[in-house]
Amino acid sequence: SLQELSHSSFRITPSYRIIAEYGPDHDKTFEVGLTIGDVLSTTGTGKSKKEAEQQAARKALAQLIGDHLCD
């Protein structure tokens, strides 16, 4: 949903990058940054990279939907 909204609204694909990894190898927590050009930047954390990316995407989607509702 985020990719579709980002592409249709801004013609930009969201970009993810790992900001940090915490904890021992058997119990890591990942922090991922998500950016959509200069429009939006959020972070997410999770026990896997995918979980952290999904959390960041949910935050970004909530912000974008909120912004669209205010227009």
C-alpha cells in the first residue's frame, strides 16, 4: 500500500536502510530507516529486518494518509 501511494503521489519508491542492529547474534533487534525522497522519513524496529521495515512502512503510511485527509 505504501509503495502504491508513494508512487502515485510523488512518483518515488520508498527507500529502506538498516540504521542499527542491537543485541547478541541470537537475539538481534534491527532499526530500519525509510525515506521517500525529501517528503518523509520514518524509522521502525523489529526482531527481523522485514519486521522493522514493515513497522517503518506502517508509520509512513499513517503519516501520508493523515496528510492526505488534511488536504
